[in-house]
Amino acid sequence: MAFFFSTKALPFTQTPPFIKKKKTKAGCRFSLNQITIATLFLVRLPPATENRSNQTSSSCWLIKISDGKPLNPLTDSGLNANLPKVLDLINCQVIELGHGYVGRYSVHINYRFQGQYRNYIEKVEILRLSPESDDFMVVGLFSHGVEYLALLKSGENEWTVLENMHGIQDIVTFNNKFYAIEQSGRTIIVDQFFSVGFIQHAVGSPTNRKFLVESSGNLLIVEMILLENSESNAGFRIFKLDEENQKWDEIKSLGDQILILGLHQVVSVSGYEFHWGDQGNLLFYSIDGNVEDRVMYVFDLEKGISIPLENCPVYCNLFWPLPVWLNSSESVVSSSMEATPGTEIANLGICEDVGSSFSSSWYWF
């Protein structure tokens, strides 16, 4: 299957040497073999069209594109089998909400008699060093029994490895630095000169899952608290970085912001993008099971309750089913480019509006 869509340039053109390996004291060799960009898109009807649309169908729809494949933004489950051949965008606005990078890692374990290879997928972060050049830095998370943050600058052939990291749960770029959060709640900060700092004060409980996300110009920690014997299956606490004082402050409201917690990507978006006005304070997430069986939920931060999306059609329709206004019997694709599966970094992009020269359809084979 191939996926055609409009493209825009990534912030860099050089390809880092992803096959470099680091031999460890534990007798393992790690490699980062491939990086794929994953982009979250909002497809919506313009307000004037929305008022005339089928009122039982959502006027907004979310889709994630990774390696040329359409995915559910919360579960990463594939949507190919359930999509029509053509998605008609002629009357739609398509907006990129955010993008992230996923790495395909491998580890070679040097057992005494026979070595073994294991592969895994983990988040990668890429930081552009200057708006005037193509120079960039990559940070990867290598893990198998022990964990390492490894950094690589464009043009270099060797990784710089940071050891003594414990239970790293997320990494993100913010204000030209890399941030990582450990399971214990300790924050690791790395700048472009490889200087390492820490926010020693632990945030949250070491038993809870933690995410990092930039929201409205602030860096947030999102702590997911899994609950048992409760009407809500999970609770959340939000912490905002006080960069000047190097500490985290708990906040009780996200304002008009809505957080979409994917498996390897967290995106913050304003409720205004969904034509909901200042309605925010929501978190969409999934838990339990493998990719195909994960259950999706919405958490209302103001009310402190979590509800399965299947019980909330207004929210559920953001993810599935496909809105009726996106179905098309046409098979015309214009000004488009194919994303070839298997490339290190795919060139993804968006149609800003229907009046542009970009493709007016997404075409599936």
C-alpha cells in the first residue's frame, strides 16, 4: 500500500549514521537502525460548512501518519482496512497538530555460545541547532537491562553515551535542550554542548507513568495514576516547569488545552481547533492490551473522572468512525508525493487549506 499526500521540507537534510554501535560492559551492542517521523493531523470542516453538515457526524477527525501508514492517534492501530480508497479533502481544512520521531532499535546480546538479536521501538528526539544551518542533534534511548541516553551531532561518527540513567519514561526537546524524565521523577537536562544537569526534586510517585509535553509555551509533566476499584480507571496530575528556579509546580487546569497521549507522542492542542471555544482540560489516552485491543478513554481534569470513549460519541467520533463528509468516490490525486515505506525519515506535510496547490485528496492503494 502506498500513501500519497502533500509534503514540506523537514528542518534538516543530512542523514545521521544510525548504524553506529556502542559496546557495553554487559556484553551488548546497541544500534539505532531507522528513524520514522509520525505526524498528527486534524481534518475539519470550515465553520460555515460545519453548520450545514450532518449533525450526527463529527466535524473534526484526527489521524496519525507514520511511515506512510494511517494510524489511530491513541493506539497506533492501523486504519488501512477500514478506510475508503480516497479521502476527499476538497471542502476540508487539514492542520498539522504536531509530530514526533520513533526509532527502530536493535540489541545484540553476546551470550557465551550463541548471540541473540532483539528489536524494539522507542522514541527519538531531534533538535535543530540553528535556524541558519542544517546542523542537528539526535538523542536516543538504548535499553536492555540497563539504560543509556545517547547523543549524536550531525557530521559526527560516534555517539556520546550518558550512563547511570534509571527507568527513563519520556524524552522531549524544549527551549533548545533535551529533557528526560525518570520513573523516580528526577528530570535530566542536556544542552547542545552535552552539558548535563538535573532537577533533583522528584515529581510524583515512582509507580506512576510519566509523560513530557510542551503546551502553550510551557513544559509539562503528565503523571498517569492507574486506579483500582474505582469508577475511573486512571487519574492525572499535571506539573509545569519553572525554568528559572529549576523546579516543577503542580497545576490544576490546562485552560483551553487538550492533551492527546499517544504511545510514543504527546500533543497539546487548543479546544478552539475543534471549534469548541475555550473548552479544554481534557486528556485522551488508551491503556491495557496490545495495540489492536487497547481501550480509549477521555479524562476530565476539572471533574476528575475518566470515561471510555465509546460512551462519549462526541469525543469518540474524533478518532472513529470516519466522518461521512470524508468519503469520496473520486480517484484523482494532484500535486502529491509518495512516502516510501522503509526510508529513514519520511517527508510528511499538510494541506493548509483547500485553496492551496497541495493535493485535495489522500489516496490509498
